[in-house]
Amino acid sequence: MRKYVGLIHKDDTSDYGVSFPDLPGVVTAGASLDEARELAEQVLAFHVEGLIDDGEAVPEPTSLEQVMADADNRELTTIMVPLRTR
């Protein structure tokens, strides 16, 4: 099963946001970390299924090490989001 790196974004006045370095523009947010993780799995699957339906290539996941090599990502919390598609 492929797993994509999700980056957690959180300010004092915001929900927990999740973005995916491999899929620019794919984001979600939840009131709790657990909800954000659950929604991240859903939005990842939805987006990838859309890519497949449209005949587009699904990018391979970038390793956690490569994502964390970007200085902008070092201050963020990461989660590994499994890709569960049909």
C-alpha cells in the first residue's frame, strides 16, 4: 500500500490542516488531529480516484526523508497517509 506524506498546519486560531507535497492543492482540515487524519485519507483517495478516472498519472509518493529535506517543512508535523482506493 502506498503512503503519502501529509503535512500538518496548525495556528492557534485554526483547525488542523493537512496538505500533500506530492499533490499541490489537495488540502483538508479537521477540528482535531484524529479528524484531520481521517479526512486526509478521504481527500487523498478522492483525488487519486479522480486522477485515475481522468486518465492522468498518479504521482509516486515522495519519501519522508525527501520531504523533510525541504527547510520549509522541518517545522511542521508529518503524518503518513495510506492510499485506499477502490
